[in-house]
Amino acid sequence: MEDLGGGNKALFVLESGFQPDTGALQSGVLFGRQSFVGLQNGYGKITLGRQYTSFFDGLANFSPLRFAATYEPGIWWMGLNYRESNMVKYTGQFGGLQAVA
């Protein structure tokens, strides 16, 4: 994170993966896991790009394996993905409640 002053911070994440047996890029793209930019301040955090879905953020806390395995039935059975491209995500803390949209 980079402090922009006035309580504002800029952030970015570039996360890549590869297949250990072939060396091929995961998903066939350089930053196929996460690649997003965002701003954070006292009102919350907004991020834009490829990132974990709000569904994943909410379910990860209740997964018995904490998503340590490569297969999570709760997501795959519903036809959902861990990550999506071109997302805009807002996360805010309101007292003891965290909201993700």
C-alpha cells in the first residue's frame, strides 16, 4: 500500500501461478490469479480488476478446510468461481459488521 495522505491509500496486487509439471501459466494468462488496483480510506476499500469474488470472501470463513484444498464443493456445485475478471468490489467496516459488494 502507498500512503496518499489524508487517510487515503493506493494498493495493487499482481498474483500469478504456473503448472509445476509443465511450467505453463495458470489459466493461460500472466496474472491469472489476481490483478487489481484499489483505493482505501476510512469509508472502506474499492478495488477494480481480477480478484476473489464476494461469494468466496464470505464462504472462506466457513469452509472446514479454509480453502486449503483445490476443490471446494460449495463453489463448484453452484457453478461459481473463486475469482472473476473486470470486477468492481467494495468492502466496508460498519461497527462489527463487514459489508462486501
